[in-house]
Amino acid sequence: MNRRLGVLISGRGSNLQSLIDAISDRRLDATIAVVISNEPQAGGIERARAAGIETVVLSHRGWSSRDDYDRALAHELQTRDVGLVCLAGFMRIVGGPLIDAYAGAILNIHPALLPSFVGVDAQRQAFEHGVKVSGVTVHLVTGDLDAGPIVLQRTVPVLDGDTRDTLAARILEQEHAAYPEAVSLVLDGRWKIEGRRFVRL
Ligand code: GRF
């Protein structure tokens, strides 16, 4: 697989930073070709700039359809020869045109143990549900929300004294280790999909 990454963000970009750091520490053999944000104010844009990475702001507002927006995203990625798309706190559901352009080559990081607690604020959902273990999931993106083949999961305990925020912080620490590791695994290409399962060869 082509090792040029396109990272899509909407916010603070701490997972983007974990990829930047892993690349500079040589834990991850890849290049970030572009960081695309749908939000002009995303903190992650500054992180990308500081690392000398090209940034593009592509607002999701004002498009006549969701597909048009996704086509524009695919275009930005393809013109930079991106091989693997990493969603890193990208608060948009990616749809048909992007998934078709990057079949099996889009990753997402989700702050819960899927298939539990899909969608927004998964940390709060898990906390309020009262689970004793939560964690992080990195998965391939398909047309179904947070439901593609799971590449890697890491667990964290939920402690009696936790709040939503202390739990989220514990999960985030694992996210920052898990995402570079999962990206590296996927780029190595020694895997296959069996049904719903991501299986290493
Ligand atoms: C992370 O918790 C990630 O799992 C979720 O959105 C959050 C993004 O945080 N998809 P950041 O922008 O990477 O700091």
C-alpha cells in the first residue's frame, strides 16, 4: 500500500499529533501528504503547519449534496496521491464517493470498544451505561457507521471515582498508542478481510 497518508480532522488533532510523532520517531514508516479539516478553527491545523504538513480547509457547508462534498474530499486526497485515509476526530459521516474512491483504505479511531457505543461522545455513553471496561477501536470504514472490520482494540478500566472526563483522558492515552500501531499494521499489507474480520497473515 502507498504510504502517503491523508488525515481528516475537525478539532484539536491530538490523534493527528500522535501520527506526526510516530513518524518522526520512526515508529511509523509513512508520510502525511495532507491534513484536511472541515472546520477552519480546528486546532489540529496548527499542529500540521508546525510539522510542515500541507493543510486544506474544506468546509462541509454550502454543498448541494453530501455526495458532492465527499467527491471533493476524494479529489483533494487523490491529487496528492494519498494511499490511506485516516479519520482522526473527523466529525462527518463519510459517504459513498469517498468510500468508493478509497475502498478498504480508510481508517477511523473510535473512543469505545465497538460495537458498543457508536456515534458521538462514546466516552459519555460508556460512562453513563456503567461499563467496567472501555477502550479504543481502530477500524476500517465502510458505509455503516462505526461498523467496519476492527483492526485493533485496546482496553482501559473504568474506575469507581471516574467522571466522563477522567475516563476520556485514560482512553485518549491509549488512542495515541493505538492509532500509529494500527496504521503501521494496515500499511504493512499483511492482512486480509474474512467476513467482518481483519485477520493478520
Ligand atoms: C478522539 O477521541 C477520537 O477517538 C474521536 O474523536 C476524538 C478526536 O480527538 N474520533 P483529537 O482531535 O484527535 O484530539
